Amino acid sequence: MIKWIKSPRRKLSIPDWLSLYRTLSAPLLIVLIFMDERMIFAVLLLISFLTDALDGFLARRMNIVTQRGAQLDSIGDAITFCVGIIGMVKFETVFMKEQMFLLLAAFAFYILQLSLAYWRYGMPSSFHTYLAKIAAIFQGTFMLWLFFFGVEYWLFYAAVILSIVETVEEIWLIMLFPEWKANVKGLLWVLNEKK
């Protein structure tokens, strides 16, 4: 049965559907942004972040980790994050202008990492390192806190710093792995294995 589920030609698994939810819910979230429905947007964004936590857990628990699933997860994550940024621009314009330099710096590192992954693998990397998970938790927590309660600067700075450090780790991993690979614990584990 597990072999059947792992096949990329077979039906989508529960974790795949959870990842796909994030992509499919993006248009509704964008409509809510432009309708100025901040609280409904925030609640649905929270649900998207929860599906992100749940899909990876279920995939590992059910032993159905696949390349398709890793890619669906990465795409869903990127789209959810972009929708969150659009929401921040709409609902917290002053804060976004105030922090433009840091946000652009983090975004530049991300674009560099994404470009290198496409150059190397022809698709986004899906390492899902521990540091990437920690950075995503801080990013999501900051965004949700911002939408529900307002700006919390220490959380913002922690999220940006972790995001940049995590992106640098991903760039390093892209240079180390000549072929696409999913679910790498992190750079330290890779370097220790090479010793």
C-alpha cells in the first residue's frame, strides 16, 4: 500500500492535499485583502500556516515522503508567504515602508537562493532543514501576531535574521548537492557526514 501511495502517478495523499490547499486558498486570501477583511484574512492565513505544520508531520508519520509532496509543500509555502507579505503591505503600510531595507535584504537573499536552485536543479530546493522550519515558525508567528495584535519588533527582527541565515544555509547546501534532495537536516549534519 505504501508503494502505491508513494508513486507520483497515483492519487494525491492527505499531506499533498494539505499542501495544495495553501496554493488553492491564495486567490481567496488575496480577495479578502482587497476587500479590507483583515480578521477573516488573518484567520484563513492561520489555517494555511497550520496546514503547513500538519502536512510534513503526516507525510513523515505515514511514511509517504515523495518528491511531488516536497515540491507541493515548497510551492504552498512560498505562495502562502507571498500572500502574507501582500497582506502586510495592505494592512501595515507604514510598518512596511519603515522596514523596507531589511525586507529587501531578506528578499534578495531568497531570490538568490531560488535562482541558484533553478540553475542547479531546474526547480526550487526542498531541503526542509531544521533551520528552515524554525525560520518559518518565526515568520508565521510574526505575521499572525501582526495581523491579530499589531507590530512586535523583536519578533520581526528575529524572523528576518533567521530567514537570512536560513537562506544562506540553503545556498551553501545547493552548492554542496549536485542533485536535488529533500529533507536535509541542515548544513552541520551534512558537513559531519562528509568527515
